Amino acid sequence: MTATGQAVYCGYCGQGLDGSDHAACARRLGVVDPPRFCAACARRMVVQVTPAGWTATCSRHGALDSAR
Amino acid sequence: MTAAPEQVDVLGVAREQVLEGGVGLSEEQVLDVLRLPDDRIPELLELAHQVRMRWCGPEVEVEGIVSLKTGGCPEDCHFCSQSGQFPSPVRSAWLDIPGLVRAARQTADTGATEFCIVAAVRGPDKRLLSQVRDGIKAIRDDGNDIQIACSLGMLTQEQVDELVAMGVHRYNHNLETARSHFPNVVTTHSWEERWETLRMVRAAGMEVCCGGIIGMGETLAQRAEFAVQLASLEPDEVPLNFLIPNPGTPYEDYPVVEGPDALRVVGAFRLALPRTILRFAGGREVTLGDLGAKQGMLGGVNAIIVGNYLTNLGRPAQDDLDMLRDLSMPIKELGKAL
Ligand code: SF4
Ligand SMILES: [Zn+2]
Ligand SMILES: [Zn+2]
């Protein structure tokens, strides 16, 4: 993981983590979805899913990848 | 006094007709299977498994897929997060050739014999076809002899011929749903246009891979209709997907197919298509959980996508490979027909 910045936004829905409930988002991220929104700035990331994992790149905060 | 009409048991009939005779179920019969009560699902799956073993054998075809061009598609398939017409969080992206070669290698490393290159397009243009051509060459130069399939949308005859010349041996193009339901799912092209591409693919000697998605608001009767429409196409392979309601798409609030319904579909499709490769594809994780793969493999399925799908994730490939080993189901070897 090379992206920097604090996690303030939900990677699934892009909304702020404070206040609203993201349990359903976390479930989707845990099972079938790579993150689509940058956790630091909520920009939509460019995501590439491969047979063995995924990469997600924010134009401001850099790239994340799955450990798988 | 008149006797009550004798109830014909569809599984009893299927035992004769499908298991012994190798003749797939009719539309009415498929509908009867889809209406079986929950307590008969184990019996259905057992019969479907016997049919699969009898007419397809014990081997499992393992495949990996990757998206070469993601998102920004001009079509409006209502289930698809790659349509440019819906506010989906999926951003457009192209995979470069080294990335494609890596994905093919990851797939071959699992023991898979099939690698499918997919693009979110109405149909390929010159740029896409040249990327595919360069990609296939690079995969071969990497020493990877995995069989290559493509899924690039609707084709012209010239494009069909080009793909054959590149050595693509199977083409995926899904009919998605029953013909009677298709206009509710897609408005930018017709079921018949899809059928025409499949006809050309078949005529050119490529294998035909054609399936769809269950859970898009179709009735049980339309599921049955879809199964026999697929059977009439005589595809080499049918990928069976269950809807993953994706954010931003018109179907984002659709409920996922319930586990028992998904299992009835698996069993019914095997009984409608006794000789076809029936592939477990997207959505099994949300519909059936981890157990689903095993129940499907013991219920008529004889092929599987390992690793991830195009925009959604699957469970880790190793989990599926371990499962196949536990089930003593051999993985099809390269170059061997199922
Ligand atoms: S044609 Fe394919 S990529 Fe395009 S919207 Fe339909 S399913 Fe999605
Ligand atoms: Zn969220
Ligand atoms: Zn960012």
C-alpha cells in the first residue's frame, strides 16, 4: 500500500466515514468489491482487477493494491 | 368418481430422459424443476451431478478472465457497472500489454487452461483488435500456451475472421436473459443482434460461449425460456452468473437471488443442457457464500472462473483449487477436449 493520507471517506460509496453507517459497504468490500473511492479525498480511483488481485489509483494520493 | 390426474414427477422423468437418454428438458419441464420445493433440492442436485458425470465426465475446466478495456461502454445493459450511461463509480481504464501478460501468467499458474480477454464495448474497433493481437502475441512470447478466449461485444464477419486468424479459439457473447425479457434489460441493441454474432462465430469454427445473468427481474417462466433458448443455440459453454447489484446501475437495489433459487437454477440448467460446459461465474459469492461453490460443483457445474471477475472480486483462486482437490475433481488438461 503506497497511498498516503488518513481514511476519512468510505472506499465503497465515497461518503464521509463520520456519522453515517458503512457496515453494508464494508461487507461488499470484504466480499466482492475493490475500493472505488480514495479514502483520503473521495476521488474516484482508476481500478484494475486482475485474476490475482486489484490495483486502485488516486490521481492525488497514489496507488493501492490488494495483498492477495 | 374420477381419479385425480396423476402427478408426473419431473425428476423421475428427467432420470429417464436426461440421465439415460441425454436429451435436455423442455421449457415446461425446466419450469417444473424451478418450482420444486426446497426439500427436493438435494435430490435435484444429485441428479444434475449424475447427468454431468455421465455426459461430461469428472473433469473441471478452469478459466481466468481479465478486463482489457474497462468502463465507458456506450450500451445500457442495466446490470452493468461498465456502462457509460449510468453514474457508476467504475472509471474507464485500459490494461497495458505487460499487465495482460501478467494476468495470463497468473491464470496459467493456477493450472487453468483458458484465459478470456474481455472489453467493455459495443463491438471492437481497430485499436482494440490491434491491442488484442499484440496481447496474444506477447502472451505467446512469454512462453504461455494457455487457450485464449475473447469477449469483445458484437462482431462483423471481418472481425470474426480476424479473431480466428489470431488463434482465438472461443468467443464469449452472452444472450444475458430470455428473449422476452431482454428489452427490459437492454435498449441499445437487440437480442437478435447478439444472436447474429453468435451465429457468425459458430460458422467460423470458434467455440461458442454464451450464457447470462439470473436475478434481473425475470419470472421463473422466463428463466425456463432462457434455458431452452440457450440449449437451442447448442453452445460449447454456458457461463451462469447471478446478479451482483452494483451501485449506480438501475439494478443497484435489486435483491440478490436467494440460495435455494440459485441452486434450482444450477440444477435446472444442467438438466436442460446435459452436454454443455456449465460454468459457475459471477455472483456465486453473494448468492451462495463460500459453500456455494461446492454445492454447485456437486450439482451439475463442471467449470469455474478462478480468481476475480472483471470489476468484482471472487474468492481467492487457491480456495477453489483446494475445493476441487477435496472433491477429487481433476482439472482439465491443456489441449484436451472436455
Ligand atoms: S455491452 Fe457489455 S460492457 Fe457494455 S454495458 Fe453491456 S454488458 Fe456492460
Ligand atoms: Zn460507504
Ligand atoms: Zn486521493
